[in-house]
Amino acid sequence: MGGMPKPLPVIQPVPPAAACCAPLTAAPLTAEQAEELAVRLKAIADPTRLRLLSLMLASPGMQACTCDLTEPLGLTQPTITHHLRKLAAAGLVVPERRVGNFTYYQVVSDALTGLANILAPVTAA
């Protein structure tokens, strides 16, 4: 029954948002760039995932254990894990298994900055 904890499934994140594309006002997106950007936008379009990001961003080190996120959201651990895996698959957070069965997720700040830069309008100087 005891033994080693189950390893986390391998998550294939999309490339960092900064590598995706220039601001939308700079040039039209290619089909591939649009697909990459849509994955990230879909991930954050969910209210629960936005709240998870907000909680992690407001936490020391921009990270949190799944066990610390259930109570503030009023959701079960499996539901929290599902949403965190969606954010991880979009390249917005990264998981780290720690002692025991505790998994911490940390925000990838460059990915959020990349999203902001892509969506930010270019202003004339």
C-alpha cells in the first residue's frame, strides 16, 4: 500500500508566450501563433483558473501547494489539481512535487508578461 508516490503525468506545455508572437497590433498572427495564443487564453478564460492564478500571484514566491488552494476556492483537491494541470499545459504554471504527496505550482511570470505584451496595444511615441 505505501511505497513511492505516483509520479505526476508528463505535461507538454506550449512554448513560452514571449516566443509566440509580436503584439497583435504589430502584425497579423499566423495560424500556428493563433493556436498557441488561444491555448493560453482558453486556460485563463475560466473563472476558477483566474482565481488560482490570483491566489498564487499573491502568495510568497508566486507559488502554492494544492492543499492550500482548496479552502479559499471551496473546491476539492482533485478539482483544483485538474485546473492547475490545465494552467500547466498552457505553460502558465509549473508543478514541483515535494516531500510526500505535496505538489506546489509556481506561476511562470514570463508567460504572463508575454501574454500582456502580445495583447498590449502599441502606442505612438
